[in-house]
Amino acid sequence: MENQRDQNSFWTKYRKFATTEILMYLIMIIGIGLGIVILS
């Protein structure tokens, strides 16, 4: 039972980290795309 809780906490932490990473990359890609459109 203890092991299950540890795994769940690990997954929730990882999911939070993954969502922030994906959001960061999305913002970066959108920023680069906008920069290209504005500069061209």
C-alpha cells in the first residue's frame, strides 16, 4: 500500500513537470513563429 502511494506522488509530480515543460516549449515555438511572421 505504501509503495502505491509513492508511485502516485511520483506520477503527479512528473505530470506537473511535463505540463510545464510542454507549455514552455509551446510558448517558445509560438514566439519564434510570431517573430518570423513579424520580421518577414
